[in-house]
Amino acid sequence: MGQVNRLNGITYLQVPAPDPRASGAFYAAVFGWELRGDPDGHLSFNDGTEDVLGAFIRDLPVAGHAGLLPYVYVDDVELALERVKAHGGSVVKEPYWEPPDAEGGLRVATFKDVAGNVLGLWHMS
């Protein structure tokens, strides 16, 4: 297990999920998150680093474009978006460089998961 008790670090997420089973399958397939618990009851997860844990929550409103936007660090943004699409998600913003005039450095994109939550992807090259 990672270090979920990192002082002042974000270590727990509640992910809005009208269908926790579908959301859990999506995140396990796309990012390799480890699932535990009952997919029809309370489905929890550890992210790929095991530094963040959380649960898929039925009664939270889906987090669309407004509000806090979490990003998942990946090896390859384009490849991660292909996995997102292959598992029922969709691209919100195609990959771009940050800052926008750079060609190298931070590669960023955003996507919708199977529940409609908007999250980001990033990679430092």
C-alpha cells in the first residue's frame, strides 16, 4: 500500500457514479485502479500509486465541467485517451501542450468517464 496518510496531500476521492460497477470497471481498465468491495453496494478503489484511495458514490451529482478538475498522471496522454474511448469514455479536450506555445514539457487533455465526470490527463516529457 502507498502512503495515504501523506500530511496535506490529497489522498481520498469520492467519485460520483450512478453505476459504481461500470465506473469501477472503467477506472480499472483505463488506469489499473484496484477495486474492492461490492460493486452493487459500496465499491472502493486504490489508484495506481496506492497513494490515493476512495469510493464510487451513487448519490453525488456527476462532476461535469464546473468545479474542481482532478488530473491523472499517465505515461502517454494519447494512449490513455485511446483507453478512455475504448472503455466508454469520451474526449473533452484533445491533447495540447502547456504552456500552449511550447512543444515539449507538459502534455494535457481532458475526458469524460462513463458517468459523465470530467477529469484531466497529464504527462511531463
